[in-house]
Amino acid sequence: MTVSSNIPLAPHSAPRSRLFLPILAGGAAAGTFDITSAFITFGWGAACRGVAGGLLGPAALRGGIGTWLLGLFLHFTIATTIAAVYCITSRRLIFLREHFFVCGLFYGMAAWLVMNLIVLPLSAYHVRGPYQLHAMIQGIEVHMFLIGLPISYINSKLSSSGGPVRGLTGVNTKRMTGIACVLFLAVSAGYAAETVQYPDDFPRWVHVSTGVVLAGADSRLMREEGMHHIFANAKAAEGYPTGNFPDGSIIVYELREIEQKDGVIRESQRKRVDVMIKDSAQYKDTGGWRFERFWGNDQTQDALHGSGTTCFACHSKANTHGSVFSQLR
């Protein structure tokens, strides 16, 4: 009995020039579009250092030009690898070339899922979500339109074998695009069930206190070297006098680098932002608090796991003041 397939396959062999050119061009285009988007979102310095952090860890965010160049190299290496997977696969599944628009969108979504569910958890960041909803949607859109689509389009134009590519006959492009949109919304809703809550307006909240830890002052405080500010939203400010913080309280610890000149200490680049969010029902195992941490100017990747159980192990020592060390002056 003969089994037929509706998916057309191309011959195994193909000129190498027709393989390498779309891989290199697609990787260069996708990498350029993506890094430009990152420059706009995170700043030109933090974007490349953030990529290098996947190999070196969060300390890369404070690195120099060498770290920046390493991040740029890694970024384009990843983009080229993503392009290579698509181009090589399209040598056998020729519908990837014929229906580049729909396939590019789907491939961009797949690339985002692989990066966030496999690559980032295995990187030095060990990020496993959850993510802020609007930032996650932005990330998927970037991968769909600035990575997947350029790769698929360039591949379709540069890898033609000279004859007509029939691909999947009878495919309804509008229907496939609709399916892509539905899957995009489903992934957004499901993966963001527990979203990161980065309070980007915290500098306008109640200022609790400011402190400075000088370099080399105490080896135990090495991670806290710099100038820190603590802010509280209105609900948290109400709880400071008694230590009874109501649900909805949010406390932010912002740590910045410092510069000393002519006897004056000034703050400079942001090192990290720690966030405490009170929800007694959802976070019973951590004293009713959710703990989050964001490196540099990033607002999407929570660096802590399990709602910050390791943070609570320390904060529990302040149980007489609602697990909060700071005092409102």
C-alpha cells in the first residue's frame, strides 16, 4: 500500500551558494532589525550587555566595551542560527518558501517560545518567567515581524531554484493568518497568567529612604554597593507605622551606581530594581509578599524564581514589621 503526503518535499541537494546566502542575509537582516528595536527599548548600552549576560550572568550589565561587543557578536550569532534553521528546513519543506508571509509569522512565534522557554532558562540568567503582559506581546510581535518575516522573505527570494515552487496548493492564506493571530493571543493569555508587575512610575511614589554603601566598606554588602532609594505606594506608606501592610502594597528598592568627584557622591546608572508586592491570598508561602528583581533598565525579565522564596528567607527576619526592613522616616 502506498502512502502519499500532501506536503511537497524538495530534493536533498541544493547549491551551497543558494543556502549560505539566504542564511547570512536573513540573519543579518533579522539581527539588525531586532537589535535596533532593543536599542530603542532598552538603550544602546544595556541591549548588548544584556545579551552578553546570557553567557556571563547579570554582572555583564556593568561591563565595558568588551562586554558590549561580545553581546553584539552573540546577538548576530543567534539571529544567524535562527535563519539557518528556517533556510535549511525550507530545502525539504518547500511551502516555507512559497508561503513566506504566514510561515514567517509562525516561525517568529516559535523562535520566541524557544528563546523564552528553553534558551533563557538555560542561560546564566536562569529566567523562567512570568513576564509582564505588554512586554511579552511586544516580544512576540518583534519576533514575528522583525525576525521571522525578514528571514522567510529573504529565503524565498534568494533560494529559488529557478523553476516555479508549487508548495501547498489550495492553502487559504487569510485563514492561516487568522490562525496565527489566534495562537498569538492564546499564547499571550496563557503564558501571562501570572504577569510580572514592574511599577514604572515608582519614582513618583512616597520616598521612604536613601542610603549609600561605599565600595569595599563591607564584604557582606558587596552586592549592595552604590546608592539605593526605597519607594512605597500609598497603601504601603499606610502600613509602615504599624508594620501591617494591606494587600496592594508595593515597595521598590532601586540600586544605582555612584560616582565620587570633588568630595561629592552622585548616582549614575541603575544596577537593579527589587519589588515587593503584597497579596496575602496568592503568596501565602512567602508571608503574603511576591518578590521580583530586574537588572539594569530591564522591565520584563523577573530574575527571581518561585515568587522570591530566597528573598523571603531573609525578609522573614523582619516579621515584627511585616517582613519589611526599611522604616519610613
